[in-house]
Amino acid sequence: MLQSSLARKIVQEVRKLINEEIVVMDINGMIIASTNNNRIGTFHEGAHITVNSRKKLIITKKDETILKGVKAGINLPICFGQNVVGVIGITGNPSKVSPYAELLRKMTELLIQENIYKEEINRQNRAIEAFVFDWLELREWDQPFYNRAELLGINLEVPRLTIMIKIHSPTDIFDLPLKWTTANEKNDLFLRWGNDRLLLLLDMTTKKDREQMKRALATWKKKMENEHTFSLTFGIGSVVPSSELKTSFLKAERALHAVNKDNWIVFDEELTLEMLLEDLRNDTKKEFLQRTIAPVLQDTELLHTLKRFFINNCSLKETADQLHIHINTIHYRLKKIEELTSLNPKNIKDQAILYISLLILDNYTN
């Protein structure tokens, strides 16, 4: 049975090649897609005849007065395998549109085959996504779990590295091609994870160092961003046995949370303070900000100065040079921060508190 969504796609694609009125009917003779919206939902007797005869039907001007819902043109059965799944028609002078007939049939059937192939790929991807979800949650693997892995072609014996990828921009993630090439491609798994994330589970039988991994991801990132209108950021977990995949997954998630505007990739093994901050509850983070840096949150000048001060390792001269202001102005702004927060940016303990506040502000809030 031909679905109306696919029928509309067929009409759109065929219309690019043929500037004639086109209709697509289901096996009951109902028009389910057309370049003329007024005809959708009406009965087409010519299509009903075509389905039963399984042959091309030429409709003349005289037939318009005899057959219900038809216009002069040609009707062609759409076949998949041995079955007629619908009918496509070109409206116009039969002698004029006849040369398009076989081309139209072949193109339509190829579109159906492509759609069925995509549906099968999506079904396979959904099965893998469901399996990985269970993989992360199951404490013990039973025989049905091993059977599912074998059926899906998933190797549970190799060490794994989890890479979590975030897509920054509105896009239909389900239209993205899930392609990734490595030496162990047959064992790598690439899948969608929610509305804006992808998971890459690499086979790490052949070890790769951090720089090698970063280069490979940078190349793939550039290719994807050139082909689509989004940017990508990456959180890299740790290499673990397949039975401990959740450990690598949680580390990849933690690393992704630590990505900021100054970088596009974070390896969990690089994290220090972020490890502690990730384990804090959101309400604790919120209260910490309220007790520390909240009084300067609305003063973008003071906030920017403090960030630059820490980036320059608390060097007054370098901060002043970078901001193109006099060093006395830096002294004044830091003093103002101290007055508002009761925290002295030049005191080591207060520096730590202010620095952690900025980390929470940059990485864990909007």
C-alpha cells in the first residue's frame, strides 16, 4: 500500500522533470497526491481499472465523460516486486505525454525502493539504539542479550571508547547520514541519542593516542559542518571493556558538559575541577553563585575583566594590555568586584572561589 507521504514525495520529484499535472492514486483508486490539490481525496476510476489490469491505461477526452474523476492522459501501475502498490498518472494529450511514460514508471519505482531501503535502515538504527540503551543499563548480560547482539552484528568482546557529540543548531537529526570511517569500522557503532546528540562507540582494539583521535574527529567535524548548517562539539570518555560501557558513557557526557566557547572537544581525562562540579546538584550550584558572584552578573564590564584577569594568570599588566586600558582601571574594577561580592580577586582563597564561580557560570548555566 502506497503511503500518502511517499506519494507527495514522488509528485515533487517527478514535477522537477515533467511540467505536467501529475496524480498518484492508491490501490483503491483514491487520489492521494497531486500537483492539483483540489483533486486529492477524490476517486479516480482510471486508476481502479489500471490496478486490476496491471497495464498502462490511456485516457482520452471521450473517456473524461465516461469514467469518474479522470482527465485525458496516461495511467501507469506502480509495482513493487510482483504487487501493484499504486498508480501514477500524467494529465495531458496522450500523444504528448507518452514519451515520458516509461521514464516516469522507472523513476517512481526507484523512489519507492529508496524509501523502503531508508525505512529498513531506520528500523535497524532504532533496534541498535534500543540495544545500546539496555547495554548501558543492564547489570548482568543474559542469553537473550547476547542473542540480540549477534543478530545486530554487535561485537561485545572488544574494548570500547564512547564519544558523545552535540549538534548545535536546529536540524532534523533523523536525516543525518550516520557514517564514520576508521580502521575497525566494522565494529564501530554510530547512533542517534536524543534530539541533539550522537553517540560513537569505537572499537579500541587498535589503540589511538589523543592527538590521533583529535585529528580524525577534526576532519570529520569539518566535513559534516561544511555539508550541514550546524556546529559540533565532542566529549570523549575513557577506553573500557564492553561490559563497563556505562563508565565510558558517563565520562563522555561529563566531558561534553565541560566544553565551552574556547574549545570544541574535551577529553574526560583532562578534567580536574570539572569532575567535582559535575557531581554537584544544580540547586547547590545555583546557591553557590548567589553567595559569590551574583552581585556582578549584570555588570558585563566587571565580569569580562574578571575573566580576562584569570585567563592572564592574575597578571594586572597583561590584563590591562589585552583590554587596552590603563592598569589603574584594572585596580579600580577589581576593587569594585571586592566591594560588591566581599571577595578579593587578589587573595588566593577568594580567587579560588571566584574562579569556581566563573566555571559554574560558563559551563553549567545558561
